[in-house]
Amino acid sequence: MLPITLITLTLITLTIPSSSSQSTADVCIIGSGISGSSVAHFLRQYSPTPISQIRIFERHTVVGGRMATVTIAGETFEAGGTILHPKNYHALNFTHMLGLKVNGPSASESSMSLGIWDGDKFLFKTIDFDSKNQIVQYFVSLANSIRMLFRYGVSLLKMNNFVEVTVDNFLKYYESKESRPVFSNVEDMLKWADLYNLTTQTLEEELVGLKFSPLLIEELITVITRINYGQSVKISGLAGAVSLAGSGGDLWSVEGGNWQMAAGLINRSDVTLHLQEEISSVTNAGGFYELNSTNGNSYTCQITVVATPLDELDIQFTPEIYIPERKLQHTYTTFVRGLLNPAYFGLNAVSDLPELVGTIESSELPFTCVSVLKEHAANDFTYKLFSRQSLTDALLDQIFSIRNETIRINWGAYPHYHAPEEFAPFILDDKHLYYVNAFENAASTIETGAVAAENIARLILSRLSGQQPSRSYGLKSSTSDSNLQHPEL
Ligand SMILES: Cc1cc2nc3c(=O)[nH]c(=O)nc-3n(C[C@H](O)[C@H](O)[C@H](O)COP(=O)(O)OP(=O)(O)OC[C@H]3O[C@@H](n4cnc5c(N)ncnc54)[C@H](O)[C@@H]3O)c2cc1C
């Protein structure tokens, strides 16, 4: 065995292109989404002695990953990660630091009418009264709140409280670095912020325990989890709380597309970006990692960061790595420019249709939601549909009376959530192979990607400083594993 290994290694060394053999890339990051770009940003921000080189590998032609836009008849819309919470502080900071513009919810979005569809009839509809007058808008929204209270009772008020407590706990991740530990595993990171218990029960179990009304859980809350995660209330309590937080007010996005955050962070972090470079193998070659791409290129680096979910990828790791099996929830996003068919919903006029049609859990329903993105003219709208399966042309022709343009995207969108959740490690070997997206089992959002990335950047620097004790990063340890201790400096 040994001689063969040596020969293989020699051959690999000889085949490394001159560009990569001349200088060793200190950090290689696989994935240019918010996680990968944030790792690069925080490494540059926190490292007192700059890391000599950061490479980011992206298999596609553009950066941003699940933050992407589509263009329909000249108009740009978010296709993946869309809404940001007002307390998503990393995303807010990135947006301001990069000189990007915040897109607040438009008046029409904030007063978007909602209908809950069971496949046969609307179980609940909010009043839709189109007016630019703010006083009128206020009274319409008050009337809608009262209607909701009548249907769902005081549990509705408990929903806000449940979300607020979770959001407040999450805010601990923005505390100063001096008081905030570096986490070497997801469990410790969640326990420290009092969020871990929420991953041990389903949202449904959590809410039943809090005495929420069954109707509220079956209808409104199910509608929200189906919109945000394409899944039922059987997702974990934490993913559920994050999902509910994404249905509140003052939500925002980046004008022109959220992907610009990733692009901006990469631009200002002195990164060598390799587009259309798909990494197919990562080998621990003793003291450094060798990354091979499907284009036949090899790169070496002291540290490798995986910033993409590994679940559907075919990257060969040597030695092998072990992570819990995780399924991704596929969300089919269909954009249609045209006009909904009111008859499909048992109505006479398009104007009777709510701008957001949410759905309850039923195997009969072909989509999880459909919403108006833009009204171009009386009979000309752009809509977005989410579904668990691809929507056929035949089905779309029943749902729409006019269909001028259709764009379909099949996203391996986020984890299929369970309770209790099982987490992959942040450190995939006992060396310098890191996995940001282990945190996605807690919740998958743009902000959680950035929060996990910030911790990974600190973890890298902390562990590096452990090898070079003279350097101080001022980081504290939270690990109980003696091999993975971070020095208290
Ligand atoms: C339809 C949809 C709606 C969503 N809505 C919201 C929302 O409203 N708000 C919100 O906050 N979040 C939302 N999310 C979730 C959010 O978009 C993601 O959690 C987040 O963008 C993930 O970022 P990431 O960097 O971790 O992963 P990704 O964005 O997936 O980035 C990983 C990158 O790695 C690349 N890659 C993979 N394998 C390789 C390889 N072998 N070599 C090189 N490159 C590779 C991929 O091409 C990709 O660009 C939504 C997601 C989807 C799909």
C-alpha cells in the first residue's frame, strides 16, 4: 500500500499547475454564497496578521448561491433568499458598509391581502382595500387584525411573544467578541443562546405546549412554515420560530438583489475568486489540503472551509468525513407573467383573489403558495409560486388564464427539518477542515449563514493562534473537547 500512496502523491504534486504550486493558498473556501463570502470578510476583519491568500471557488458563473435574481420582461425579482428581518444585523451592516440600498416593503406589500386556500375553498381571507391613503390603510389593517383575532383567539398574541423571545436570544450572537465565546460545534453555539431546546421539539409540539389554539397552528402558522420552508409544523421549533419571524413587519431586502452582499464582501476582502471552478475532491495531504476541480486544476491550502450544504454534492474527502445524513427540501420556484384564473379558485373575478394565497397541509395541493410580485397593468401581473414538485404546463394552464412567460427554478433550498435535530460538526476533521453549513440545521437564512460564518472565522483564527501561542486574538473557548480547545488569551 505505502509505495502506491507515495507514487500517487508524487504524481499529484507534479500535476499541480504552476500558478497554484508557486504560492500556497492559506485559506480555500468552497462556495460564494453569503456563508463563503462572510467567512472571507470576517477573516480579513479579525486577523491581525493578514492571511496570505483567500481563494473562493464557485461552480457557477456568478456569486451569491441561493441569493439570486431572475429577470422577467426586463424586471428583476429575487429568486431565492428574499426577505431580511430588521434585526438581521450582519446583513444590515454589510448593506451599509457596501453602499447598497435597502428596499423596504412597499405599501402594497405591507398591506398584502392574504387568503388561506384548502384546495377547495378559502378558509380565511383578509379584507383587501386598495388605497394609497395612510389612514384608510391603517383602518383596513386594524379590521384585518380584529378578524384574525376573532378566528384564532388570543393565541395570536402569544405568537408575537414566542417570536420575540427567540429573536432576543439570537441577538446574543452580536454581543462583543470579548464576552462571546468561539464555538467549535453547533450544539454549544445554540445552548449558549438558549436556542438549543427549540431544536429538540417540533414547532407543533412547542406550540401545543404553549397552549396555542389548534386552528391557529393548522391554518395561519402552517401557511407561514409552508411559505418559508416549504414544510409543515413538524419542522423544529427553532426553524419554526425563524419562519414566523420572517412573517412580521419591517422586512427588507437589498435593492437590485441580495446577491450583491456576497459580491461586495468578496470584492473588498482581497479574495482570489475562481468562478466556474467546481471542487470535486479535498485531500488532507499532511499539513495542507489539496483541492482538485472538475476542470483538472489543483490548489493547495492550509485551511479549507466548506461553505455549501454537502448533502447533494459529490465531493470526495480523503480521509473520509462523517456527517449525519440530511435531506434537502426542494422548493420549486415558478415565476409567471400573466393572469391567475379566478375560476381555478372558485371565484368570478381576479380582483376577488388575495395577493398572497397560502395553503394548509394537504397532499392534494399542487403548490404551497402563490403571490403577486408586481401588477404591471390590469391583466398583466408577475407571480411567484412555491411548490414541492415541479408544476407542469398543463397544471399552470389551469391555474392561469394568461401565461406569457414562465421561469422555473428547482432549489435544493434548505434542510428538511426534524426534531430532535442532529448537527454535523463545524470541524470536519481534527485539523483545519471547516463546515459552515452545519448551522443550517438550526435555521437556514441569509443572516444565520453570516452568523455561522463569523463564528467559523473566529474558530479558524483561534485554532491557528493555538498553534502559534504568541499571537493574541482575544478569543475565549467554549469547547469541552481538549483537542479542540481555543486558547484563552
Ligand atoms: C427559494 C428560497 C427562498 C428563501 N427565502 C429566504 C428568505 O426570504 N430570507 C432568508 O434569509 N433566507 C431565505 N432562503 C435561505 C437562504 O437563501 C440561504 O440560507 C442562504 O442564502 C444560504 O447561503 P450559503 O452561502 O450558506 O449557501 P449557498 O447560497 O447555497 O452557497 C453555496 C455556494 O457554493 C457553490 N458550490 C456548491 N458546491 C460547490 C463545489 N463543489 N465547488 C464550488 N462551488 C460549489 C454553490 O454553487 C453556491 O453558490 C431561501 C432559500 C431559497 C432556496
